[in-house]
Amino acid sequence: METILLQGRGDFAEWRAAARNLLSRRIAPDEVVWSTIDAGSLFAPTPAAPVTAGPAALVPKTFVDLAETVICHTEPGRFALLYRVLLRLQTERALLGIPADADIAALHRLEKSVRRDCHKMTAFVRFREVPEAEPAARRRFVAWFEPDHFILPRIAPFFARRFADMDWMILTPKGSIGFADGNVTLSDEPTRKPALDDPADQLWLTYYASIFNPARLKVRAMQSEMPKKYWKNLPEAALIPSLIAEAPARVAAMAAQQMQAPPAFHARLQQRRQEDAPPPPVGGLAGLRQEAAGCTRCALHCQATQTVFGEGPERAAIMIVGEQPGDQEDLAGRPFVGPAGQVFDTVAAEVGLDRAAAYVTNAVKHFKFEPRGKRRIHQKPDAGEIQACRWWLTRELDLVSPRLVVAMGKTALFALTGKDGRLADQRGRIMDWQAGRSLLVTVHPSYLLRLPDRRQQAEETARFRDDLALARRWREDAAG
């Protein structure tokens, strides 16, 4: 029997070094006792034997990602479980894809528990300001939290990004995270709960009580998201029992209260708003474009530079519907002027499809992105955002009244039809869609740009060319 002694505080590299040693010597899982320094063991630790030459331990990246999370759990059997799966992966390459396997199911249970612990820590850490005798360049804060697992190294980057404008410490029974002048420090040394007293707590309690809506109270759902074990470290938790107890009476009072006239200043505000309102829009596409410039139907307008509306003839036989504006379209305020638009223009010109004769627009009118440094990375719009923009797309269809609509990409297809099917099942043919209107489904040009394999990119570009050629032939037949 071989005993492996680890610190056991969520260090993946520590376990990996020991596991590689054991694997190189083909030590069976039932011949190893994994122990941690603070746990003790009935067996004396055996010195590690030198690593001998052996076959390389190849595992999928998904296993490494899974192991890095599971190793943070406090379950004593996590080391043995990971080593057992590691050994099985040498002969069972598809093991991770079998969720019903007992070992894989156990790994995912531990992973879920660690991820939930991380999520709860981001939600329930409450900072208190540390009073200073003299004003400092950066304010200082301290917080206390009691995690279930060894998650501090995993969660430290989140707090460093979120609270980069202040210095702080998060103390826990499993160690601490410090942040000062932009530098993160981690300690495994257990800490005690400090005396936390912040005058701002009363402001927070007042705010929390004021936003509590008794009509939307769901006690079980609240306790599921905010388990009682966290309440002792949350200042607002002291209010929860009384807020719950008072909720039925408050709801009854709200229902019984008669309608009241608005305050006197309400009429003045309404009059001022009417005076400041822009002139009514003109009709047609120009009016619709002017109206869409102030669109606030979903949250995408908050970050986007501007609305990117469609362009083209008011009465076009063909309407091209893309997915959403990209970075360059957002800045220019015009659809299909970025890299994907250039691909579309090139292929359309090759097959003789005149872009100037078609109406070109997007299913979603604002650019959805995630900032990464100085770059804005495209993000797929969700169903709610597509639904909000469908209102504009429907009005464009009514005004332009095209006889053929080309849906490029799944977002465009969903916006037009409300169906989220596979493009491959519908592309390459012109289908009857609405009364007097046909639909042609194809890929979005950005899909072609994302293909890493040149051969596949050439094949898919040829298929895209065939789809646009089909639209051109339809136009010729319709004109003839």
C-alpha cells in the first residue's frame, strides 16, 4: 500500500505531480491511500519512487478542466476518484462522454458543488469600509465569508476585476484574499471573523427594505437562492423575517387601496416631455429609420453606438436579412460593411446578384458584444432580443414588400419564422413562405470566415455561391 500525502487545499498541480508519478509506475487505484496533512492517516507516508519511463498520459482537455474544479472540493475521496478516472481514460477514451458512469457522475456532482460555492461567494460577500485616521489615496475594505470548499484561488480574479478601484481583504476560515494597489495576494492561513461595523450598513438596510416587493415574494425560491447558512454574514438578513411576516398584510393593503390622482407636478412633467419631443417622423422607410434610431425595446441599445437600420430600394423584389451588426457596422451605421459584408458583396457580384437592387437589413438592429481589452467580441443575441427586434423587421417587410426573402444564418431564420431548426435541412431551395412571398435559407457569411480549414471554407463558399445564384435566377424568372 502506498500513501500519498498532500496539502489538499485545491492545488491541482500538487495532485497532478503525484498522479503522474503513480501512473508512470502503473500503480492501481486500490493500492494508493490519499491523505492530507491536516487529516492524518493510519498509514505512514511512503516516499515517492522516482518517475520511470513509460507511456505518456494523454487525457482530454475537458478532464483537466474538470479536475481543476473538482480538486477544490473538500470531499476526502476526490483525489482517489480523479486518479481512478485518469487511469481509466488510458483505455476508455470516451469515458467522459458517459454521464451515467458512476465515477463520471460523482465528478460532475463535485464540480457542480464547487461552482455553486463560487457563485454564492460572488453574490454574498459584503464589504465593510475600514476607517482611516487620515484620508488615503485608495479606500480600504474588509469582508468575511465562509466557503464550503477551497475556492479562493479560483474566485480571486473575479473580485480583483470587480473591485479594482479599492484595496480590500476577504477573510475566510480557509484562508484569505488580499488586493492592494492592483496586486492580489493569497494565503492558506485560516482567519477569524473580524469585528465588522460600518455606518453604511444602515443605508444598505434602508435601501434593501425599500426595494422589497411583497407581491412577488416566493419564500422557497428565495431560500433556494439564498440558503439560511449565509444569513448570519449578511446584514440584510436581519430584515428578512419581518419582511416575510409583513408581506401578506402589505399585499392586502395594496389591493384595497383605491386609485389616486397623480401628483400635481405629473401634468407639468408630461407637458414638458411633449414640448421636448422630436417632431413626428415622416412616412415610409425614412420615417421608420428615424423612429428606429431611438429604439429602446431591449437592453442592447445601452452599449451599442447606434441603431443599424436596413438600406436599399423602398420596393425591392429581394430582401436580404442578416443576423446582427458587427463592430464596423455599429460604427458606420450601415449593414454589411464589415468583413462578412465584403464576403457577401464578392460572392453576390460573382453570381450577378445586384446588392443595390436588393434591400439589405439585419434581424437585430444593435451590436451585441463583450469587451475584451480594446476589442469588442461579437455575442449571439438571445431569443428575447430577437423578439424585440422582430417588431422592426416586420415593419420593414410590410413597407418593402419583397417577393423573395433571403435568410442568412439561424438568427435571421428564427426572426422570420419563429422556428429554430437546422439550416442544413432548409437551405438550397426556394420555399413558399407567406402569401405571395418566398423564402431562401443560407448560411451567414461570417460562418465562412470562422472556418479554420481552407478546404472546408472553399467548399462552403461554393455552396453559398450556389444559394445566391439561386436567388439571382429567381429574380430573372420573376422579371421575365
